[in-house]
Amino acid sequence: MEEITVKKGLLFFCTVLLMWVSLAGCSLAEGDGVELSFTPEETREMSNFMNKNRYVTVGGVLYGQGWDGKLFRAEPVVSGKTVTLKNTRVLMKDAEAVSFTYHEGKVYCCLQATYKNQESVISFDCETDEGAVIYTGKTDYLQGCEDGLYFVDEDGFYCRMDYTGENKTVILERAVFHPYRFREEWLIFQDDSDGERLHLRNLNTGEEMTLTDRRGFRSILCGDTLYYCSAVKGKNVYTLSRVNLKTLENEHSGYRIGSSFFVDGEEIWFADDTHMSLEEAWEMQRDVEDYDSTGLSYLYSNGEIYVRYGWKQKKSALTVSRMLILPCGETKNGTELRVK
């Protein structure tokens, strides 16, 4: 009996020791990097979020923002190289919304201010289509997680609230931009107080580290490498940059881009509608001082269909002419995303 007790005690001591070593090795305070890696599906989800989550797919039904100022739902059906929209329904007219997310039978989104609407968070019941305002006030970067809705409020603080819009709690009382929560405890965000550099924070321990060596925007994790738009000091241009989360080594390509991009599968899409593999983009050189830094092209993907802007060449500039939905892998034509 005494021998068994000693063995149990030794086993407990070793277990605690291993846990301590494991936690110590993952300490963000040491600045040794962290073992984190995304699957292609997780990368796609983060891409959707960084491009404002304009759509969400629930059981084969697409919810989102139409080209003509309508919030809608529709069933996209892929047939060869085209997508047909069936069982379409307008949920709200004269509205603009972003940050669509789903939880337990309801779709949530951030309603933006228009001449008819004030800024708020609204929900739609997926069975009845009934809409309701759950929170009134300016919100941004809304993200649905298992334990509630996370967002940035009118003060720029990172917050959490219940799916009823109640029990709002401030998590980070400082200016936060582009926050993305994943694996429950991790948060990547731009810290305004640290020269707009990207940070990684463990929400459980409160430990935090700086990831980038210059201003960073709209980051997307591909495998164990975080790609981001970085601002070139003294110039109104952005560069495709990356940081390895294990080594914390920052690299900056010679590829000038807009302030957003999208990674889906093997390809990266840029604001001027160009797309290529990550490897090709990293090796390319493009130094365009007057590059349009505000445009978007690839808006949303669920792995089967994607939504993009349709572009029209007008003199020397590309202008948005419509919104299209296509099967993933197809780049020509497309069905206009307009719901009557």
C-alpha cells in the first residue's frame, strides 16, 4: 500500500512538472514564438473575417449583403461553371451590413448607419426570417464564438456580450483594430498604442507579444505564417509581408498591394483582381506608388462558391460594376448577386 501511494505521488509530481514545463515553453513573455498553425479551412475563415464577413453560409443557405442595398438569403446551386440562386428572399431593404455570423439558429450582423437605420447589431431567425435589434450602438469586427459575440465598440475597446445583446464586458480597454479570436484563447489584433503593429495575446493568461516590426493590417494566418499588409514608412503604399509565428522573423516582399487580400486554397487574391499562388506573389516585384489601396475584389468563400466584385475597365482605371457569385476555381462570367 505504501509503495502504491509513493508511486501515485511521484506520478502526480511528474504530471504537474510536465504541465509547468509545457506552459513555460509557450510563454509569450519570453518572445520565443509560439506553436500555432492553421488548416486551409481556418485560413479561409480568417480571410472572410478580415474582408468584413459580408456573407455566411448556414445549411446550404447564403445570408448576406446584396449589390442593391438589400440583406437577403438564397440557396446557391452549382451547375458546372455557373451558380443559380434559388428560394431567394429579401430580409431587409435599404440596408448595409457586415460581419455576418451564425449561432444556434440565428444569423447576426452589424447594421451600418444609413438614412433609415442607426448602427446596431441585428439577428435573423433562420426558420422564420424574423429580424430583431439586440444591441444599439456602433460596433465593428463582430465575431461569433461559442461563448458569445466579440466586437469593438464605439470607444474602440475590444468587448464581449451574450447573444441576446446583454452583459457587455470590456476585455481590452485600449484602441484595437482587426481583432481575430481563434482556438478560444488566442487573439491577433492591431494595437494602436504600439505604432499599429500586430500583437498576439493569450486571453486565458493575459500574456501578449508584438508580432510585427512595422504597421500591420488585415492579417491572415496560413499554416504557421501570418501574412499581412504592412505600411511602407513615408509612402502611401502597402507591401505584402509575413511573420513566422515560431521564429517571429518578419519578411517584406517587393509586392505592392492594396489594404486587403484574400487567401482561398492555393491562391491569394488582391484588390485589383489579380490572383496567384502565395509563392508567386512573394517572388513578384511591383512598385506602384499610386496603387489603389482601398479596393476589394474577392469578398467571400465557403470552399464551394465565392463572391467577388465585377470590374469594368474605364479609361485607365478599374471600377466596380456589379457583384458576382461563382463556383470556386472559376474566374469568368458569374451570376449577378441581385435579389428582387
